[in-house]
Amino acid sequence: MMFRDLKQGDTLYVYDRVAITLSAEKVVNVSAPHLDKNNVANGMMVDVTIGNVQYSFKDASEVGYTTNLVISPNRACVLREVKNHKTNNETQISMTPRLQEELPKLDVVIEELEPELKEKKEQDAKLAKLAEEIQSMKQMFEQALKQMSNGSKRVDTEI
């Protein structure tokens, strides 16, 4: 069934691609086909009211899209859209390891294009290594002081 064939009381299937929900809604009102005032290139349009929201669809279409919604009077069309959504998600999930492998390579290319970033990373790494070495030396001094204090005399020294 095309949008131009809809009548008041007909059912439209509404699939929300973000919330991943499906609902069956009743048509409250349908306009006669008319030219799109904003874009004549769209051709003939039909205004369909569901609840208190009005949507405009191409009259010869059986599926309409909004930002998050897929709307159709045909259950099979919505099923096809849901299956496509699932396939796209599965494809993205299967690509995740490859995408994770690409991240370090992208960092290398970014560093080639932005040498100051590479210098900053190198400087940060040197500072982190220096901080580790200082911490290690502090632990060695503390350990030496403990050993000395366990001897005959106690040494009161702060580090």
C-alpha cells in the first residue's frame, strides 16, 4: 500500500531506529496529494497525521523516514528496514577489531601531519619515565633508612 492509498483509521507501522521500538499507530487524517511547497522536485506529497503529529511523505512511496523513524503502512517494508538495521549493526560489530587495529596507525599519520603532537607525546613519555625513576629512588632511600634505623643508631632524616 502506498501513502496515497491511506485512509483515516488505517494502521501505520512506526519503527524507532534509536530506541529500537516498533508501534502500530492509527492514521488520524490524510491529505489529498499535493505538490511540496518547499521543494517542487519532491513531486506529489501526502500529509499524514498520526496522533497529533503530521508527517509528509511522497504519495507514491510505501516507506517514509524522519530523523529516527521509519514509517510505513506495510509491515513487510518495516521488517526489511529492521533487518537492514540489524545487518548494519552486525557489520559494525564485526569490524570493531579491525577499527581498533587502525587507531594506532591513525595516530602515526596524525603525528606525521602534526609534528608538535609527536614531540609532546615524546616529552610526556620522558616525564613519566623520570617520575617513575624518582619514585624508585625514593623507595630505595626509604628502605636504606629503615635498614640503618634497625641498626645501633636511629637516623632522623626526612626525604
